Amino acid sequence: MFRHFDRKQQRELAGCEANHIICAKRHQFFFFVSGVTFSYGTAGFRADGLKLSSTVFRAGVLAALRSLKTGYAVGLMITASHNPITDNGIKIADPDGGMMAQDWEPFADALANAPDPQSFVKLVLHFAKEENISLSRESSAVILLGRDTRPTGESLLEAAKQGIKCIIGSVALDMGIVTTPQLHWMVRSKNMGMKASESDYFMQLSESFRCLMDMIPKEMTVKGIVTQLMVDGANGVGGDKLEQLKTLLTGLQIQVKNTSKQGEGILNEGVGADYVQKEKVPPRCFGPNDIGLRCASLDGDADRLVYFRISKINSSSIDLVDGDKILSLFALFIKAQLHCLNKSESDGLRNVLPARVGVVQTAYANGASTDYLKQLGLEVVLTPTGVKYLHKKAAEYDIGIYFEANGHGTILFSEYFLSNLQKMGNDLASSNAGSEPHKAALRLLAVSKLINQAVGDALSGLLLVEVVLQYMGWSMQNWIELYDDLPSRQLKVKVADRTAVITTNAETKVVQPFGLQQAIDAETAKYHQGRCFVRPSGTEDIIRVYAEAFSQEAADSLARSVSQHVDHFLGFRTSQKSD
Ligand code: 16G
Ligand code: MG
């Protein structure tokens, strides 16, 4: 059902408080999708791409308000990440390049679900008043727009532009087809007064990569670590961008398969980081010819990264190197650089630079990785699932390293730490140039430029992995052997109402329904090294069950029996009985 803003509404809007105007033209994008409730969820609104234009139009209005509220540019990205090609989605990047502030999510939900233009306009005006947002002609919003390669992206981009136009004086800057992390990076850079185009992004990544490669210790370069990397681009935007980026890199030979070029395959179908990590099989176009090679996989919008190696014994199975092992590799490297930086010199006069390092994971992190990180002496904290939680926690440290097992993650450096590091680097350049502490300072500074400070980024993460492997002189085998993952199993349970499950302690314990946690505990106690938790998915209408134990059979059995408990407590049979 399409509805228009009528003349009366326009008069009302034009007449509301001193020049507060919402220009309600181009209203063909306003319609109400009955039977669907939109929720901003873990990572924005997602649905069938053909049903999303009204939601994207509304998100355009939302983004413009967010920009007016903060006084800075914000981002609006049209993507549904690893979802099927027919889906699409929309999310907003805040001025610092991170996710939209969580306290705006209820407003986003209300806007997305407004049943008619009148209620929509009312909501906008009410919220603007409550948040002290001036809708006058003098204030202007700036919104950077990006989209991935999905076929519905182009028309949704138009819907977003029309939504943005509704707030008079707003400026929409179309950044074209970009990865999600590129758009977040652009927003952050623009607001910091730095160059923010795609070529600036490629330049920053390739220059900091070169700087790090130039400082690989000689003894490691003679070890002849393989510099060849095979990359699965999920048939999406990440593969295309890597093709461009790799032309600026030296010291690394990248072959990209599964770009978005015609004939290469369908976005996310049998390819991509989510597929590889969940199914534990090689993506399409990878086979016996790739056995033993170092391979990486990006997801559909290139904010997830996992590595894998095709097994010698069975070319349809892989050794997976997930986000936990990427995190562990990065943590080792950062720790080594800090150690070097603070190593006492013979004169004993040099100042040290203390750094509070924090590692952030979710309950999905394999128990073996958490043990490994703790053994390194690192502070490890868990947050609920979703980048917005991990990122926020990591930002509390001087150096915060966060990763989800599924490959989302980055390393955050505090401004305070970076300015001290810069000072120390300068001092060392004049007193002790070329020394190990000096190199460590330069390396850390280069890492802070290479690794995306706005959000997890598969392209910059991949370059850092490659640098660190070279620095350590490590083969893929060394990395795989860093620790042995505990066998694990994930299952989905369809229930009558997933919101009936309420969790606490970073989703590791169930609070409601009462009795379910006791049942989980009783099952878990039956297995050596058993660990199990359940949580409602933020992206699908299901409950997820995760189990870990000493053997694969044990993990499978624990996951199965806990799924049965979930079904018993919440399944359709239960709800029918109680009806
Ligand atoms: C989204 C989240 C990801 C999370 C996943 C969990 C972002 C950018 N992405 O993909 O962090 O791990 O959802 O999905 O926040 P689930 O709630 O369905 O398990
Ligand atoms: Mg993604």
C-alpha cells in the first residue's frame, strides 16, 4: 500500500515551530509492509530486498536526524552481509565510524514500523523536539551512502536519497559500491578532517602495509615463508576491492577467486566467510589444486575474515583458522611489540610506555582460545554477540583487540596511547634510531593505520595477518598448531517465541524461562570439558545452541540434548499445550 503525505500534512509540517520543515515530496517511497515488524537488531534492518524500500527511505530520514543531532557526517550502508542475494539491509554508521548509538535503536524501530505517513511525521517531530534537534534551514546533515553488489542496492539507494531529502538542507554523498568497513572508515576519516575517498583508503592500507613489511626482521625473510595467498571473495564487493588493492602491494601475491564479476557465481552461495566457518568446507572454486595453500575467505560485505587450508587427506574438508585464532595471532604480535618497546636499555634511562591491553570475545569463542589468551597473561572479557558490544568494550583499553569467532574484529588504539607512542617514537628516532624499541614503536604506529579503527575490516585484517605471519616466520601449519580447538557444535531450534529467552553474563546464562539454565547445567556436567549456552538469534527467528566438549561426539550429544530441553521449554508443542 503506497501512501502520500497530503497537503494538510505538508502545511502542518511547514507551520511547525520556526521553520522546522520536513520536505515531504517524493513520498512514493512511503508504504507500510503489513505483517512484518522491523527491528534494528544486531546489525540494522534486514529483509527481502524487494520489500525494503520504505524502510530504507525511513532510514534515510533517521540518518539525517542523526547527523543533525551530532553535528557530523554519518554513514548509511545498504547491505545484508552474508545473507542470500535476494535479501538486503540498511545500517547507520555514527560519526566516529562505529555503529549507531544504541539509545537510538528504539526510535529507529518506531520509525521503521510507523503504520502511516501521519504517525511517521508525528514521530519525527516528537523525537526531534525531545532530542533538541533543530530542523531549521540553517542546519544541514551530511550522509555518506554506500552499497554492496546486491541487485536491489541501486533502487534502495534511491529510496535512501529520497528519505534524506525529506530533511531540508541535507546532503547525501554517494560513495558508490564499497565494502561496509570502507564506508565506516570514510565516515570516520571525514569527521576527523582527513582524506576520505576510496583511493585514500587504499593508499593508507598499502602504505602502512609496506612500512610493516619493510621492518620484517632479516632472519625471517630468509626463512622463505610462502607469500602466496588464495582469497575467496564471496562473489561480492570484497573480492573486487581486493583486486584493486593488491595492485598497490609488494611482497605478497594474492589470487582472488569469487569476485562479483559475471559468471563467477552468486553472492554468498556456497562461498564466503560465514559459509566456510559454519560448514567447515572449502568455498566453491577451491579444490584439490589448492591443497596445502594458505587461503582466506571474506563475507559478502567484507567485514568478516577467516583463514583455512584444504586438508591433504580429504579435499572437501578444511583446517579452519577462525576469528579466535586471528585474534590470538594479533595478540601475540602486539604483546611482542610492547615487550620490545619497554625492554630496558643498558643506560636504563628510557621511559617506558605502559599500555592496558584488553582482549574481547563472545561466548562463542572456543574455550581453548580463551585459555591460550589468559596463559599469555592477557585480560580477557566477554560481551554479548554483536560488533556493537565488542567494539564498545575494546574502546575502554589503550589497546583493545576484539574478535568474534565468525571473523568480525579489529584492534583499537586509544588516542591517548597513540599520542604517547608518537612522542616516544620521535624521542627514540633522535636518541636510538633503528633500535628494537624504535622499530616496535614504528610497527605499532603502522598497525594503528593499517587496521581499521572504525570497525572490523576483512581487507585490512588480511594484510595484518600476512605481515604478522612474515614477522614471526610462521607457516600456516605453525598458526594452526597455536592451540587445538575444543570440538564444538552449533544447532538452531525453532521456537514459538524466541524473545521468551532472556540471558545474562554475556549470554552465558539463561535467566528466563525459569528452570532452563538448571537443565543446561545438569547436561553440561555430564561431559568432560563441557560448556554450553543458548541465546535468541538477533538475525533469525530461532534460538541458537552452542556446545563444546572434549570430543566431537560429546559436543554433538550435549548440543542435541540441550536443544531438546529448549524445545521442551519453548517449542511449539509447549505453546500449544499452554494455549
Ligand atoms: C551480525 C553481527 C555479528 C554477529 C551476528 C550474530 C554486526 C556487524 N554483525 O552478523 O556481529 O555475530 O549478527 O548473529 O554486528 P545471530 O544473532 O543470528 O547469532
Ligand atoms: Mg558482513
